Amino acid sequence: MVILDSCPDQESSEFYAKRAAQEGWTRSVLQAMIATRLHERTQPALTTFDQAIPEDDRDAVGAHGPRPPERSVISGEEMLPT
């Protein structure tokens, strides 16, 4: 009932039903995920990369994209890229 009462459309209802079953969410976790609009935050990001960058330059530009976080060799803690 939580999904039916809280979701605005069938697509988001199906998203939450599937994720709740896959991840074993409790009712309170499901309510929190719906309240924070998880379905909007997990969709692929919209991008105009293919239209904005000429095809010949895409590999070079893509290679300079965001780097993954680095970890300290000593402490193992995550460090911000410099």
C-alpha cells in the first residue's frame, strides 16, 4: 500500500517495487526512498556530449573527464582529487 499511496505514476511504483524486492527494504526504508525521490536520482544523467563535441574530439575530451576518488595509501581514507 505504501507504493500505491505515495507514488505519482505507475512507472515510479514499479521502480520502487522492484528495488524493494531486490534489496529487501523494510517499510520505513521504502517510505524514506520514496520521500527522497530515489527514482529521480538514479536515472541516467542527461547529456548533450554527442551533440556538443565533434566526433573526432570525443575520445580526447572524454579522457579528461572526472576522475574517481583516490584513497590514501597510509590511512585508506578517501581523498579529494587535486
